[in-house]
Amino acid sequence: MKLPEILEKEFDVFFSNLGYDRVTNIIGSSPPFKNADYINQQKQTIIELKILDKDFFRDGGIIDRFNATVVVPQNIDASGYGVYKFSLPPENRENRIDTFEEPLRRILKKANRQLKETKNYFFEGQGDGIVLLAINRFVSLHPMIIANLISELLKQEFSSISNFILCTPTTSFFFDDTQRYEPICLTRQHSECTHKVNSVSENLIQNWYDFTRAGGHSNSQQSIE
């Protein structure tokens, strides 16, 4: 795992190269509201960075929304047979047994407030807000599963989040089609997003891949089959 402070400085460089400013560089380090991280005032786009550096499934768990159990191997032979385990989490606020949804909801709730208050300050409530979630060695769940869960939550709540981007700056995954290890960066385009938001999201993703391949997150990759 890379220290979150180091990872954040790398994203500072990434966004600066794309014409985004640190919000605190504009309004000071102690603003009178809960601010997001980056802003491009010309594009009226605000970005909040959230680093996921806690693995909620080290001991396995449950994703209630998908009726899924996440297990971890304990004593497994070469054929994959053996003992797996998972831990039963406490009930969440909806009286459902779930390991990850409530922590993820809290992360999105905080990001939603930061984006909302920053939009109110700079753009009178207008503009677009994107949350970028960077997975820092949280490898018990594939990013696609996390992205699906984020999509489900954003359909119901958090109107100040126009879209999200999920990336893996410290982990590469093996792709069968290219036979290579690559980091993952993805989003979910949906009808609620404007063409502008979808375009900004896709451009950020392509630029992030270029940044990563050029060593922007150097010496931090682990590989996952």
C-alpha cells in the first residue's frame, strides 16, 4: 500500500497538468465550507478525490445488494479445494447484513456534500461534480463489483455527484485480450449524465492512463491475476 499522502500528491500533479487547481490554493486552507479537492473554473467542473485504502473483506463478508458472499482462502490445495471462510458483519441501518455498502455510502455522502458546497461557492450551485475513487491495494473485490455498487447507490442518492471514476493506481490486473497487466480506470455512462459530464469523464480516464503509463504512479504497482 502506498501512503495516501503520496498518492494524493501524485493526483495533484495529474490534475494540475490538465488545468485543474487545488481549491484550497484559490480560497485558502481553511475555507468556511466543506470543500472538494480540484476545480476547473473554465469548464465549471469540480473533482473530489477519495482514496480507498481499507480492505473491508480481509476476513470475507457479504454484499447484500448483490446477494453475494465474499470468501477468503484458509487452507487450499493446488486444485483450489479446501477451506474458505467469511465473517458475518453486523446489521446496517436498514437492518441488512452487509460488509461494504454502508462504508461506501458514507464516503459518497461526504463527497456529495463537498461537491455541493464547492459548487455553491463558485458557481451558484451550477457546474458538474465528479468523485474520483482511487483503490489503494483494496483487492478483495474486483473494481467492476465496486463500480456496480457505486452505480446502484448513485441512482438513489447524492444528486451533487454528476458521475464517478474508479481507478487502481497501485494495482494492475491481467487482461486476457491483451495478455498484459494493466491498471483499471472506469466509469459508468448513464442517461442521467449530460454529454459534457460523460465527455469530461472519458477524457479524464484516457489522460489518467497516459499519466500512469508515463510513470505518474511510479513504483507502486502490484499485479493481480
